[in-house]
Amino acid sequence: MPQDKVFIDVEVDASIANDATVAAKLEEVCPVDIFKNADGHVEIVDANVDECVLCKLCLEAAPTGTVHVRKLYDGTELS
């Protein structure tokens, strides 16, 4: 069985977790389907997180500082 989140971790702040507009934007912009608009709630699809291509489109689509993309292999975070 494959293990989720080996290389990348993605989190969203509680302040946007229930924002339907942000949920729709994140689902639309992510090229590897990490984000899902679950009836107006931001849902992270754990099985897709390690597919992240570090494109920063999610960081640009959400309010500043509300989406966190961490590289588990070196401890840095995209900004």
C-alpha cells in the first residue's frame, strides 16, 4: 500500500477551510488535484499531495499565508 505525504505536506488555515470561493479556486488551479471543493469546504486529497509540482498556483489563488506547502525532505516551506 502506498504511503501518503512522504515528500510534501499541504495544509490550509481554518480561516479559509469553509470559504466556498477559495475552495473552488484551489480545486480549479491545482494541476494535480490536491484540493477538492467539498460542498464549499476546502478538502485536501491526501493521496495526491506527493504529486505536488511546487508550482505555487495554490499560494497565488488563496489569501496570503493561508495555504502552506512544506517540503518534508528538507523542512522548507514555499512562499
